[in-house]
Amino acid sequence: MDRIKNIKQLEEKGKVWDIAVIGGGASGLGVALDALSRGLSVLLVEKADFAKGTSSRSTKLVHGGVRYLAQGDIALVFEALKERGRILQNAPHLTYNQPFIIPIYNLFDRFRYSIGLKIYDWMAGRLRLGKSRFISREETLMRLPKIKKEGLKGGVVYHDGQFDDARLALSVAMTCDEMGGCMVNYMKVTNLLKDQNGQIKGLKLRDELDHSKYKIVAKMVVNATGVFADKILQMDQPDAPKSIQPSQGIHLVLDQGFLGGKDALMIPKTSDGRVLFAVPWLDKLVLGTTDTLREKAKLEPEVLSREVEFILDTAKDYLSEAPTRKDVKAVFAGLRPLAAPKEGSTKTKEISRSHKVIVSKSKLVSITGGKWTTFRKMGEDTVNEFSRITGTQLPPSNSAQIRYHGFTQSPQKGHWKGYGANASLIQEWIKDKPELGQKLHPAYPFTMAEVVWSTRKEMAMKVEDILSRRIRILLLDARAAIEMAPKVAGLMAQELKKDEKWKEAELEDFKKLANKYILK
């Protein structure tokens, strides 16, 4: 992806885009992908980096939602299981078939979870990832060596998908770029353009890096800004009621040794009636999540001390070695864009996770709610509105069949897996220029070549883009990320032709940000 080349398309006189998408997270990328699969011209703008917000801060699961099954949201589970299968087929380089174990401490739980998960298997049909089954106490302890032994009767194994959320977002963005979409990060919408009848006809934009301004015209504008959807809705209609209730989920990252083995742990009922996961991810263990109502949507949400304590307390009840605050390598928070509840219910676990497409009087199309697993279907449902808005007949969606950038059936092992087919290209660079094979940190496998690759090929514009979303180290080990930052800034400055002042500003910004990922 070439940002400069893509921005030039914004300057084309008389250009009318079929669809302009605001937001470069999961839902915006799903809209762009689906629209391009039907032959429409697409511009996607994101005010920060692709997947900067909630879409890079998930529990790293591509799942049908065992919890939604328990709540009786059958339609959502069917839809999510179907989409889960598609993501695993279209992005084998970014996904895993992850076995989960529910530890069983009484016979009623054995009966209840065995039956529930058999239904889950059946609902997945031919896209099932593996059979659920009860396993003995001995096998449970062999597979989860650090689980609490006292009273353990065995475990129920089931299968779900696991993925690298930010790299999947990037892979989809690059796929859209290859299909002719114009993808631009760090491009903020400053206003909506309307015709004399008050109908949306385009956008006013500002480049957040050099402050250039642009105006574009589009037949349909999509608001896919997640927790920030209300800001765009209020640009359209200043008195628009609140439609989004942000709900915060935090995750703690520990060494994988706290659980041991390659299986994930699923705790189906915590003290406040929620689900807690301990998932092996990129050689670490991700513990989460919480569900805390927040008043304001922020790009960098703050982790609350009580959320940290809740996860550590719950983990202590199930792990033989209780993790403490000092064991936490990184902590990150994301905000779910839940539909604002009607008067009465404020329990976030009761608010549906299904998505909604809303069309305003001015024909602004907003996609709200949803989850990563169903991002493609959210896109399809949104693009279906194009016919109603423009009167143009659309061919059926073809996005379910598209393989994502880097697709390969035999990805390399370790951290190279996330690059898919591109891994060998980066390794060729290292052969030609061995100094690029130098590690960014002695404890981690990431190389200088990957920084150059991300800057040249993946539209990384800031140090944070690389350390948070291209190589994920900020979420794996925040202190190590701070140590890597000077090397990354130096390489990026060379590639982007930036001066010492830029480097210093970037390092200061990154350090300030990374400190929020460290538990004090």
C-alpha cells in the first residue's frame, strides 16, 4: 500500500466514489471488502492507523460465542460460526484452530457443558473445527499442567478460532488496496458534505500528518467508526440521540508458563456471571476480559485498577500459581461499541452483540455493534443499502470467497506466520542485506527487515504503528517495546526521509503511550 499514491486519488477532479467509508477497523474494512467484491469504487479513510482502536484490542478469538448460546442468541451464534469458518479458510496465515478446556469441578457442570458444546458443534456443521468431548482428570492435568487440582473431575474440550486481529485488519486493508480500493490512514473526516436537499454527497478531509485538506464526492457514505459512531451521527444531525454505549474490556498478558501447554482455558462463570479466557497467543498468555460501562469513547482507554484485580482474583481461583501485578508483561484495553440500552437495563452482558445498519434522513449509513468474527457479514449487510440509496442494482456479494493478502496454505512457523506468503520475501531482503537480519531486541525474534517492510509495504507511518500493530510487541511486552523504539524510529526516519526532530517527537510520543500498557 502506497499512501502518497492513494492520496493523489483524492485530488482527481470530478471523481465520484461509489462508497466512502469512514473508519479503518473491522467493520469499515468489511464494508470496503464487500463493496469491492461487487465492483464498486471505494475510498476508506481512518483518522489514526488501521485497527488503532478496538479492532486491535480483542481477546484474539474468532468464535461463534459460547456465551451467546447460553443467552439464547441462536441466530447470532449460527452467523458467527459460519463466518468463523470463512475467516479460517481465507486467512490460514493469521488464524489457528485453538482447543479450549473448561475445567470441571462437579457433575452438573460436566452434564451442562458437554450438552451445550455438542449443540455448538452441531451448529457449526461442516465448518466445525473439532469435536467437543469430556476428558479425564489425568488428561486435563497433562494438557493444563498449572490448573488447580483440588476437586478437579476432568474437563470438556471444544474448538474455536484464534487470530492476530491487527494483522488481519492490515491483511484485509492490503487485499482491498490490491482490488483497487483507495485506503488511507491518518486521514480525518472534518465534516459531511450535503446537497441543497440535505442529502449526504461527500466528505471534507484533513491529513493528520501534513494538515492538507481535501473534499471528495461519494454516492454513499458509511459511518463505520465503532465507539466513535455518535461523533459522525452528530456531524450529520447535531441533536442525534446517543446510540453507542462503550463497554470496556481489558486483557492482561503474562508468560505462557502460568498455564503451561498449548490449550486455552475457558472459565464459563466468574463471580459476576461473565466468561474469562486464558488464551496462548504469540508465545504469551492473554487473560481477559472485563465488561465495564464507560461514559466516553477514547482512542486510548484507561485500564481501571478494579478490572485488573478482578482478572487476577479470578485467575487465582483456577491456577496453581497465582499471577500478581508484577508478572503482567502488558495490559491493554478496548471499547466495545454496544447499542445504547433503552431505559432500564444497563447490564452490558445482556446487550446484544449483533450488528445494526441504520440509515439517517440524510442517507448517512451507519453500521453499529457486531464483533470481529462477523466483520465480513456486517460489510455485506451495509453494502446491500447501496441499491436503496442510489437506485442502482448490485450484483450479489462475493466477499466470502476472497482470500486475504499473504494467503498461503503452508505458512512458516513462529512469528513469520503472520506475514504469510510475504515471509520469504522479507527473508530474501535479509539474504541480500544481512544487517537487516539484526534483532530489535535480544529476547524477541523481530528483525530490522520487518520495520523496513512495514514502512515500505504496510503503510506504517509512526513508531507506534509498527510496535503496536505490525509486530504486536507493545501488547506482548510493553517494556521490551520501549527498548526497541529507538532502533525502529531510526529505520523509519531513513525510509520516510524524516529528520532528528521527527525521531525525537516519535520516541517521546511512543514512550508516553507505552507507559499506559505497563502496570505500575
